[in-house]
Amino acid sequence: MLHEILSFFIQYGVLGLFLSSFASSLFFFPAYASFLIPIYLTLKFNPYSLLLVLTAGSILGQIFNYYFGKFGSKHLIKHEKEIKKAESWLNKWGVLSIFVVNLVPFFPADFVSVLVGFLRMDLKTFIISTSVGKVIQFALLIFGIGFLVKFIPFGGF
């Protein structure tokens, strides 16, 4: 099964990576497109194209999550105590919190995006802070992994 999934993404190149990045960013699809970076780098894909595609897919997924939180809020109301804590946290840290959760690899930023949609954070502010965090995260991963791929042989790709 894993082989077929990887084959799909390799066959469809950057489009496959974009779809993976978008799907991985959705709160109901637990996956990490970042795990595909070594494969794409080993296959000699342009790292700047990977950065653009990963970032675009991820940001669009986060925007989907934001709108789900904004319009699907009736499902979150059941957790009023947790919502109050999150609202306090967001009021305290604001844009910086959105930037940081999107900067840290493998942090569940997708759930935070749903929450800030629910709390009605300004969409433009959300997109900017998410974008900056994602660009830096993916740049560090792509160029860091790219450096390692040069020195560590990944057989079979």
C-alpha cells in the first residue's frame, strides 16, 4: 500500500506533492507531506519548486481549516472550557502563536487553524502569519534535507 502511494506522488511530480501538502494540512487527514522531501530531492526536483509547491498546498489546506472552524463552529461549542483556554492563549500571543505553530515541523497547526477560524481571527493576518511560518519551515526542511541527501545515500530511489 505504501509503495502505491509513493508511486502516485512520484508519478505526478510536483502536482502529487501539492496534493499531498494540501491533504496533509487538513485537520481530518493525519499525514505529513514533509516525509516526501527526501524522495523528491533524490529524484533531482528543483528545491525552489518544492518550496513553492509545499507552501502553497499547505497554506490552502490551512485556509480550508480556518473556514471549517469559522463555519463549522457549532461542533466546537461543546468544548467551552478548552475554547476559553485557547482564546486566552491566542489573545496573549496573537500572530506570533500562529507563526510559531506553522514554523515547527510536525506540530498540529491544522487544529490551531480550525480554532482561530472559530475565534474569528482576521483572515489576512492569519494567512500572512501562516505563510511566513510555512515558508521558513519548508525552506529549513528542504535545504537541510538537501544537504543530507548529498552525503547520505538513499538507495532504491
